[in-house]
Amino acid sequence: MKRYAMSANLAAARSPSSGPIDLGVLPSELDGGLASRAAIGLAILATDQTLEHEFRALVRIPGVAFYEARVFNDHNITPDTLRAIGPRIAPCVDLILPSLPLDVVGFGCTSATMTLGEEAVFAEIRKARPGVACTTPVTGALAAFKALGVKGIGLLTPYSPKINEGLVAYFTGRGLDIAAVATFDRQDDREAARISLASIEAAAEKMAAAPGVEAIFISCTSLRVAEAVAGLEQRIGIPVTSSNHAMAWHCLRLAGIDDVVPAGGRLFGLPAS
């Protein structure tokens, strides 16, 4: 009754011309926010239509959040346009939650990482975020292959054959055996994002039958496959990962998050080696 009387008195005291009742400063407390366990920063290509969608599907752990900024790139994927991205990385990273801590920063371009080199990408990231843990789709893939215990890789991409040659050489130089390679040869990033999941799955199933293929890596952050990895693995019987899938897993593990992600495929049940 007392609470009702108070509400009635407040209502009676307020007339249409008197304005709102000022309740003053109310008490509040701060919690850890959306990123109470880990904050992940992502530098994403301006043309990328896929990475954020796939990270939302994979990084759905309470207390873990990712924040992104876009880096300009040409939609045509060539060695020259990929090299041009290098000096744009640090200014992009500088835009991600300025003055707030990040646990890890990922750079979202597989072919640019291969063209520039992982250490060059890390150096650019750390111009804006000194000392931060870094990853890329290439770095994540290498860590994934190690965690999965595989070396014979089937490599599926949308890149030109020339860029594929460079990617094969990059992985081979890091101790992997690229047992099979194939491309959709879609050199416009806007088209790569529209390659159907059915096309990707059919190509992966064909590649899985090649001798020496122990796992499949689907390269390019524009390709849509992360949500289908678990089902694809069941059908072909070997591990599958992709640029976004591997980098999301590696971001979590570098940030100290070892949670298993249901339906994330074999990789998301493993710690980083």
C-alpha cells in the first residue's frame, strides 16, 4: 500500500506543464562487458562479405566478443593489389576499440598474408597494438594442421593459378605436403563470396578422394563453409577447415579460450598445440 501511495503522490504532483520528475543519479555497477573473457580484434577486407557472418556462427561463447574494422582493398585479386594492402593494415587496426585492450588481433586475408608474409603482417598489426597476439588465416591453418596432426593437405581456393602456386610454395616451405590443389578461378572477390556451398562441398568431396589427402583446407575468407564443416567431415571422413574457420579457432585459443564449440567440427574440439 505504501508503494502504491507513493506512485499516486508522484502522479498527482506532476502536471502536464511541470515537465518530467527528476529522479537524480541512480545507482549503477560495472560488469566485465561483452568481452569479459576475451576481446578479439579483426581487420577485415573492405570487399569481404563472409568473414563476419562466419565468426558470428563460430564465436558464440558468453564473455567472448569480436570487434572489427575494414581495410581498403581492390576487388580484383592479384599479387600487386594484395601487396598494396600491407601499409593499410596498421591504420585499420588502430580503429578497433582505441584505448581499450584486445587479447588478439586477426588479419582477415589469406592470399595477402601469403603474399606479404606472416611476420610482415604481424609487424603492421603491432604498429597499432604493440605486443598483441596475432593471427591470420594462414597462421590459423598452420596451427590447425599441427593440432589435427596432419601434413597431407588438399588445398581448395578461388584464386588464380599463379596465386595458388605461391600458396602451395608457402605451405610446402612450412613442412606440409600439398597432396592436391584446385581452384574455382574467381579472381573478383565479389564473385568469390557468391560461390555456392554446394559447389564447395562437391569440390571438397572430390578432393578428399585424392591420394595423400589427410585434411582439406578451403582457402579465402570470402568462401562460405564454416557452418557446414561438421557435416562435411562426417561425409568425407577427414578433417576440414577453412580460412575463417581456422582463424576463428586460433583467435579463441590465443585468447586463452579453450571451450568446445558444438557443431564446429573436429578442430573446435582441440586445444592449440
